[in-house]
Amino acid sequence: MEKLNIAGGDPLRGTVHISGAKNSAVALIPATILADSPVTIEGLPHISDIDTLRDLLEEIGGKYAAS
């Protein structure tokens, strides 16, 4: 597996396309906690793991909106 190490003082902006596989989603949702601004994740699979992570995020003050 490849890694991307970023060193620098400039903020990162952009779009990343990742598959909607369970393993990707279960890693991405907790990573949103580190963001300073709202994060949009599209194409999440409809599985109970996603519901559990949503509930955990809301428990610690995060907001989740499905469209």
C-alpha cells in the first residue's frame, strides 16, 4: 500500500475520489473529525457500521446530514 506524506505549512484543498467500499468508509468517517470545515462524503454503502459511526460522531458533537 502506498503512503502520501505531506510536509508544509499550507492548507490542503481539493477533492479525492475513493471507492465506496466498507473499508474506505469506515476509515474516512472518523478522519472527518480532523477537518476544520464541513466534509462531504458521497457514495457511502448502506451498512450498519456507517450508522454506528454516525451515532458516535453525533455523540461527540459532530453533525451528520444524509441527502
